[in-house]
Amino acid sequence: MYSFKNDYSEGAHPRILKALMESNFVQEEGYGEDQFSINAIELLKERIGRTDVDIHLLTGGTQTNLTALSAFLRPHEAAMAASTGHILGHETGAIEATGHKVISIDALDGKLTPANIQAVLEAHPDEHMVKPKLVYISNSTEIGTIYKKDELQQLSHFCHENNLILYMDGARLGSALCSTENDLLMTDLPELVDAFYIGGTKNGTLLGEALVICRAALKEEFRYHMKQKGALLAKGRLLGIQFLELFRDNLFFDLATHANQMAAILRVELTKANIPFLNHSPSNQLFPILPHSVIADLESKYAFHIWEKVDDDHSAIRLVTSWATKKEMVEAFIDDVKVNIYSV
Amino acid sequence: MYSFKNDYSEGAHPRILKALMESNFVQEEGYGEDQFSINAIELLKERIGRTDVDIHLLTGGTQTNLTALSAFLRPHEAAMAASTGHILGHETGAIEATGHKVISIDALDGKLTPANIQAVLEAHPDEHMVKPKLVYISNSTEIGTIYKKDELQQLSHFCHENNLILYMDGARLGSALCSTENDLLMTDLPELVDAFYIGGTKNGTLLGEALVICRAALKEEFRYHMKQKGALLAKGRLLGIQFLELFRDNLFFDLATHANQMAAILRVELTKANIPFLNHSPSNQLFPILPHSVIADLESKYAFHIWEKVDDDHSAIRLVTSWATKKEMVEAFIDDVKVNIYSV
Amino acid sequence: MYSFKNDYSEGAHPRILKALMESNFVQEEGYGEDQFSINAIELLKERIGRTDVDIHLLTGGTQTNLTALSAFLRPHEAAMAASTGHILGHETGAIEATGHKVISIDALDGKLTPANIQAVLEAHPDEHMVKPKLVYISNSTEIGTIYKKDELQQLSHFCHENNLILYMDGARLGSALCSTENDLLMTDLPELVDAFYIGGTKNGTLLGEALVICRAALKEEFRYHMKQKGALLAKGRLLGIQFLELFRDNLFFDLATHANQMAAILRVELTKANIPFLNHSPSNQLFPILPHSVIADLESKYAFHIWEKVDDDHSAIRLVTSWATKKEMVEAFIDDVKVNIYSV
Amino acid sequence: MYSFKNDYSEGAHPRILKALMESNFVQEEGYGEDQFSINAIELLKERIGRTDVDIHLLTGGTQTNLTALSAFLRPHEAAMAASTGHILGHETGAIEATGHKVISIDALDGKLTPANIQAVLEAHPDEHMVKPKLVYISNSTEIGTIYKKDELQQLSHFCHENNLILYMDGARLGSALCSTENDLLMTDLPELVDAFYIGGTKNGTLLGEALVICRAALKEEFRYHMKQKGALLAKGRLLGIQFLELFRDNLFFDLATHANQMAAILRVELTKANIPFLNHSPSNQLFPILPHSVIADLESKYAFHIWEKVDDDHSAIRLVTSWATKKEMVEAFIDDVKVNIYSV
């Protein structure tokens, strides 16, 4: 059984484990004040091209989202997210548990635009309703789409004009930035968003997300919020060492590129086999639509999520590739689809 | 500079890193549903001697405390803790941030008794005050003391009689259970407390605490709370693999015993040198009282916390030993104290 | 300028003010333990036909909703409401501020059914999502519709089968129960819902809602929650005296009947004048659709909300009648509509 | 049975009820946007001598405290209060329920000073602890003491220097300001504190507290917080009408003066009878220490709280006078004490 279920099925890239081994007996300060974390943050600032941002290392996406959003928002302020947004449907009400409503915006492609945020603002005119304040976007999105630079510029401009906070969930930022369709650079982000995070967990680390706070007003005393939410690891070095290794050279981007390439092979070959897709996804998540009989056969050899029923005979499945995905298994999968399809 | 600052200055025990390496490319389910975590939990149940407990693996102490307490308490219920309790003074209001007051109880030795809990109950008679509901204790405590079996039995009986929840923070449970003065067994705990956790971070893992929920009523749907608080790691295997290694044989207890032995050498030798201690601590934290001039000299070679000023000329310092503490550095430290003391 | 804007434009029914005057110098216990509140609660139990319910008097609808829902739900549990539900759009995230998500269910007529709740349950299968637990309904609804007995029975049965809590917001319960289309009795409610409240503010009191908790498991220590949320008035007598007067005889129902009758006149006469309505509302809220020019003229003499734009030339307005609505002003309004309509 | 139990045993001053009657059928906007509330707020600004403050009318003390503090504080910030402070022991964890710790400061006379706040600041140096941010004081305090102008000036200066928020709970502000020992004016308060409230409930209204926000940064969007906490009454006029009447002339101060005079008679006469007091209280709360036998006799004719046991034979009781306290009952009480004391 080979898994295309997600991009966190394996451990960490071997270089990361090696870095942990080599540094293991160095004594260090706790709670992220170790030299590894300090160096990792400096390195990240270089890669982002900005020394005036604040960077914090946290353990996972939900933790990062809830810590950031609860620190950024006042009690009456709400977040807005596409209906597919991770904070809306897959974090067990983590944001609401910190006291804030998340307003759902229907968006077929998983992306927000000034127009649909504007509609939310108009529907929330006074103190009898929450105040929509933070725009939550994911890049790549939960359905594999990515923001083009001009789309993000428009959003950014709109948020700035309307005094909104623009926050980017980058759990799969590597895959987005390494997409062949992408025209955004890591160095563009601090100009365009108020805060974002660079996902490690889904791109080669054991765990770890690097939150980058770009807007000055959001930086203040953020470590208090991390501690309060249980997000300051005693051995913060564990995160520092990993991000140091990931960004020491091009490893972060190499890993994401591999994931995208594996997805590209799947996309191209399944398309050749006349398999339709639920949407156009240029990143490491694909949603091919297959006959139920084919899905049943594939399930005996591969693990993946059944995403949604399309009609009585077909469903979309979700295939996720990662830094660890093996090309031969991708090819085997494609062969198995083809064999099954032709026999339908 | 050698550090006695805490028990999380180094990485993980080499066997744990080795286990991570060896399992690295096994594909597994996410969010703690991997086979490693499942096996680790089974193994822990064996070690605890009970199959009817629920066990969950979380990343750190503050996270475990806030997730457990907020899951266990209704909105109007409060926790009680000794004034030295970690949740009171060192978790940035993490429990209050989930909505619950923590009532401080003065306790010179860091331990709670039926008598001082009874006083709190009497002071909270009606709905104009919070309802004291959960008794938070640490073993070993934040000042190095440990609960004897009869003390815990009395607390347990009292809590049972008064329908209170008894919760034990076991960040340093290893050191407590391996103390030469200890008469508690791991297998006693499910009989005596409603929930407790077994600390990994301070006893040899990179991170990880194993929360054991003993009382049936507290178990229900606990994973929802973990997810909501950002405590479900995508790569939950990281925790499972470590606990599996820690409890595969006697490693957990061996590591704690080493830490205690290093502390014992310090205690015995400093006592011989007529150094007084702030309190009697039979675990891996010691609080010797030293002249300020001696402290200043020691600080040039060793890292440690200055705990509290005792008089104009003396302060207590905190020395913490761990699985990684080197005997030769313990001896060097003792020598340096002696040299300095005699020259005062 | 005469207002049809809402049912809380005037003070209280004169009998209620008189009762406050007459009791003014009686010394009483504070915080709802006064004899007036005790008697009011006994009287309400009689009217409801059940002695085994718990009843609490609170000041307003948002306060009642947030106090009840936060007391009833565990942290990971969510409420469900029709998209028009008051807690969703008009309480500034009050429920979320206590930590709970409110799941929106599209429902054209403002009412929930087993089918649309079932769909929510199916979409929330595991711990990565909130657990839908409480069904919030309003009767009458925010758009004037009412639940028929068989509809409520079906909902009740479904909630019971699925271990859900069924909660009815009764801010306008009087108007619902006195509707000519209603077949529910106050005495039916404890059999069908787990908790509901009887709205005083919108039916003749200065303020006050009587929360009735029917399910035993939800009753425990509710006064703690009231105090914590700021919902226990020092002079709780203020609420007791008013509910005592309201239910001493038929006053509560007489007032609601008057409001409904005033609405009925508007409905019948506007219908005769060929004015369409946004929906069928048999209670004290009406949503006639009028040309913009007519609305503009009416606004010079009457206050009302413009509810929603229907097309380029027409909008629906909201007319609310109350115990205090004057028949001559209803007639004047109708005349003014007719004059304006014919001149369009 | 005559009650000295508290200052909210009766209804409202007759002039206030009269004002409610006379305005009853005027149609008004809801939610505090009525003309009565607007006028009351203008009038209060005049009385306070400042037009640049924001004033909001809420229903009770706990509600006011929790709404204000949760609006003013960021998630990691804590309040500080004297150990006798109402928010610490008598509001069922209302502040903690909004996420904020309340730090208890021992203060024998119920009052805070720069010195004891300074000690708290020093004990909270970093992000592992909450950040002490808001100083909560009550005037008069929960044990009847009052702040002199120079004491408040020192506190104010200290808070300003340390960027702390100074908040005054004025549930019994009337009694404090009308004390014969007071040298503070209402018009001094906006210069000295960042926010305070003027208590109506305990000084003649049915309910109602007027929150005055003086510091500009705390004013923003406060009505959102009120709505979210259930503190915006639909018939906000109920509060506006009462405060308008209370401050139309000198009524607020006359009522407080009466309460204080009744207390003064008790203080003078009991002192003459050699009855000691627990503390020196120059306001409407007194804590005489009486033999248990005398207390038992008095309890057959008077209601009051037994405050605390002083020794095996004596306890302090709490006597509270109000605008409604009858002089003849004060005299009767004194006579009864004397008779009983002499017979001991």
C-alpha cells in the first residue's frame, strides 16, 4: 500500500535528521532563545529580503493560525476565509475557541477577491454584528490553487484601503512558490501581506512553521501569546535546527519542486488518459475524477482521500505528493489507473 | 560554560534519535493515528498496568495542562494549585485564557494537602464565586519536592469525597518516581489520580508528554480538544516513536535515575561543605544557598538560575540535572564551590 | 413620525409599571433570591404545566443566548442555526466569544428541519471539525414565520435520536403562540425542547427573558453561569415583579394578541391593495414589498427598516407591531400606502 | 425584620419611577440610541466637566467590569486587584472567563498603592508570565474605605509612568464622593483614571452603571463589546431615563449623603457604646465587632451579613446603609445593640 493521502506521511528529509544528530549534545537555552533558532530566524530574514520583520517558530498550522489570529484581533473582530479555508472547516473551531467568529465566503476556486470581501464588509455595517477585520488566505489553497502576483496585489491593496489585516496560511507555501504557474517570490510577500507562515511540516521537517509578522503593529509581545497557547517548545532548538537546515541552501525549494514535479506527472498522464479533474491545480494536490469501480480497485494498492461525489458513478479523489514521493510509485499509480480505466 | 539551568538544554537521548532515523521512511497515518503512536500507547498502558485508561501524546507541558484542564472543567469551575504551581506563575495565564480561574494556595513545600484544599472549598460557598473543582499538583514539584504515597492517598481520598478532579503534572514524573525517597509506583497512579502526564521533554525526548486520563467521565472526545488547541501534530509519529523507545525497556527510568544521581552527588558534597539548602529536595532540582561572591564566580563557568535572595549576602540558586548531565562537570562544579567557599 | 421599527420602542405596559411602584419599598433579597422572583418562577411553572423545569430570569435575548449556550456546550461543541438566526448575524459574535462556533444552515423560511441538520452532522464526522451539538431555533423566527407543532415534533424527535440539544429562542414567543396559525401550546414546549426562553422585552416588559431549562442535565449550577456572564441583577426583583404581573392573568397573551392583530390588519389591507410580501408571516413582523418611491414617501411619516432590495425599483420593508401599536396609526399607514401606490 | 444587608434591598427612588412612568409611551430608538440616553450622557459629561470622554450605560457592576476589562486588555495582559477586590472574589471568575488572569495583591485596607503594584511588576518580568497591565481599584472599596485625592494621584502617576491602565469600580462611588473624609471631586476623576463607572444600582436606580472612558485609546468601538457581552439593552431608554433623573439636579449626591449619614449615626453611637470596628470606614458600609450572643439576638430583628470571625466569642458583621435606609430603624438597631451589650 503506497500513500498519496497527504504530504506528512513520512518523517523528515535525511539532512534534517542529520542536523539534529550533529547538534544533539550542544547545550542551549530553552524556549526558542537558542542559537539555532536565532540563526534560523536571521537566515529566514535574508531569504525573505527583509530585516524588519519578526519571525517565530511554531509547531503546526492550527497552532500557528490560532496563536496569530487571537493575538492580532480584538474581541469583537472577525476573520474572513474562503469556505474551503482550513480554519473554517478543519481546525475544530480553534479560532472560535479564542473568541473570534470566522466568516465563510463562497469561493469556487478557494481564493478570495476584493469583490467578495467587499460584500462581507457591506453586510456588517454596525456594532450589532462582528467587525470583519482579518482576511485569511491560503497559498497554495486547500484545493491546490495558487494566488498569482496580481491577484495578491489587488487583495493587498484592498485590505490596506479598508484597514484589514491580510494573513496568509503557508502550510503549503513551498509548493505554491515552486509551481510552474507561480510568479510570486518569497521576497514579494512582506510587501503584500501583514503576516504569513512558511510551512515546514508539509515540506520536509518533522514539524515546524515559521510565522513572519510584517506589519509593525502586530509584532508586539508576540512571544507572550505563543507561551499562553502552549506554542513555545522547551526545546525550541528542535525547530531552529530544522529551519536552519531547510534554508541553509535551496533545500526548501528543491523539496517543494520535487513534490510539484510528481504532481505534474500525475496531471499530465491522467489528462492524457482523458481523466477529468475537479479543478485546475498547479501545485502538489490533485483532484482527478474517477469511476467508482476504478477507485475501488486503486484503493487495494494506494491510500488517498475520496474528496467528493461528483455523480452516481464518479467521485473526485485527492492525490497529494510530497518531497518524499517516489517517482516509480507515481508511475505505477498511473499505470494502474490506465489499466483500470480501459477495462471500465 | 556548562549549564545546570534546566533539564532541557540538550537534544534527545541517542536511542531516540536512532529510532527516528530508522523509522523515517515508513509511511504512516497523520494526527496520532499512526502505528507508532498506537503501539506507544499500548506499551504505556502495560507499564501503567491498566488497559482502561486513555492516553494521548502532546508536545509540551503548558499545552498539555491547558488542553486537559479546559476539557475537564465547565466554564464556572476553577483549578486550585500551590502558589509555586507551574500553571499559576509560569504559563502566561494559559489556563485563564481558556476561561478558568486558578486559585493560589500557599504551600511552603510546593505540595497540597486536604486541609488547605478544604479551606478553599469553605471560602467558595456559592454562585457568586467560582466553583473550585480541579486540584492541580506537580510531582516532582516546581521546587523539587515529591509526594509520598500516603500523602497522595490522602489527597486522592479527599478529592473523591468532595467530587474534585485530581490532576498531576508529571513534567518531572521520572525524577519523582526514581527518587530514593519515593514509594510510589507508576502503577499506583491510575488508582490515585484522575489524570496525569508522563513528561518526556525533561527526561530524554525532543518533545512530548503522555497524558493519561483515568477517570471515565473525562475521556470523552478528548481528541477534539487536542485538535482545537493546536495539539494534534500532523506527524504524530514523532511523539509515538519517542515514547515507544523510552518505554520499550527501562530507558525512561534509567534516564531519570541518572539525573537524580547527579543531583545526589551535588546534594551530598555541598552539604559536606556546609552549604545550606532552601528546602529538602530529593529529586533533580536543588536550591543551595550561596554567598553572592561565590555565585558571581560560579557564573563565569556555569549557567544556572538565581532563584531568590535569602539575605543581603546570600541567595539560593537552582541547579537542575538531567539524563545528559555529565558527572565530571558535577564534580568540577563541586570543586569550584569548595574553592570559592573556603576563600570567602 | 410613528415607528413600526420594532417591538421595543415604548416602555412597559402600565400594569407592569404599577406593579413596580407598589412593591418599591418592600425590602428584598438580592440577585434573584427575592420573593417576587421566586413567586414569578412558580407561576411560570404553573403556566408551563411542569414543576420539574428550572427557570431563570435574565435581562435580554443576547445575554440569555450566550449564557445558556456557553453553559450547555463543551468547548469543542458547536451550535447550528438558520442563516437568519439572531445568534448568527445580530449578536456581534456573542456565542463565538464564549468559544463556540455557530454553523449556518441555509433555510429560506428561517426554520430548521431534520434534513438540513442531518446534512450538517454528516459534514462533521470527526475530531478535525467541531462537533455539532445544539440546534438553535427561534419561534417566531427572525423573519416572522412560526413552527407548527408537527414541525417541532419532528425536530425534537430528530434531536433526541441524535443526542442533540434543542434550544428555542423565544424573544417573540408570545407572538408565535398567539398567531392564528399556531397550534402549539406553552405546555407543549417542555416536552419538545431542552430549553427555551419566554421573551418579555418585546412583549410588554421594560426588560426580561425567562429561561426555562427542561432537560435535567442542563440545569446544574446554572446560576454560576449567570453570575459569571454579568446576568444576575443585584435587584433581581425588577425581573420577578414584571414576570409576576405578566403571567398573573392572561396579560402576556393579550399583549401578543394585540400585536398580531395589528399585523393582521396590515397584512390583509396591504394584500387587498395588491402589495406582495417577501414571505408568509403569521406573526407580528411583516415584510411587504413596495416601490422605492412609495417607501421614500412613507419614510417622511413612519419609521421602519428597509429589509432588502428586491429589484431595481422595489424593496421589502420590515413592519413590526407590538402590544403598544395604535390601531389608528396602522390604519393611517395603510391609507398612506394606498394613496402612494395608486399614484405610482 | 429590617435589612442592613446591602444597598440594593429596595426598588428605586420614587423620582426615578416617576420619570419612567412619564416617558413610558414616547417611542424611541433601541439599544441606547434613544434621546433619553443621549441626553443622560450629555448631562453626565457636564457633571464630570469633560466633553471628550465616552460614556456608556450598562446594567450592573459585574457586567460593566467584564465588558470593560475584556475590551481594554490584549489576551496576554492581566488585571491587578486588592485581595478584597470584587472582581477577584465575588464575580464567579467573570474576568477569567474572558481570558484574563486577575492578580491578587494583599492590601489590608482594600486599597492599592504604587509600592504593591511595583512588586507585582517586578515579579512578572517576561513572557513566561502574564503581563500585568490594568490596575483595578474600587472607590469606596469593598470594605468601606475610600481613596484620598493624594493617594489616587500617586496611583495615577505610577500607572502613567508604567503604561498601566487605571480602572475604578464605582459601584459605590456616590458614597465615596459624599464621605465627610473625601476630598475628591467627580471632576477630578477623568484626570486621574483611565476609566471608571458611576454606580446607579446601589444609589437609587433600579439598575444601571455609567461607564466613563477617559483615555482615548480605550474608547474605540466599545459598543461592539457591549453588544457581544449581552450588555446592550433593547430598551436602553430604561437606563437613560434613570441617569437623567439622577443627575438632573443633586439627587445622586443627596441619596449617597443620606446613606452616609445613616452610617455615621451607627458609627458614632456604636463607638460610644464601646463597640470596636474591624476597620475605619467613612462610607456606607460598617464592620462592627460584636459578641456572638449579641449577634444572635440582633438576627431575630435585623438582616445583615456576618463578615468574619474575630475570635471565639466575637465576629464582625457588615451593616450597609442606603438612600432608602430609615433613620428610625437605625436608631432602633442602636438601641437593640446597647440593650444587648449591657446584658452580656
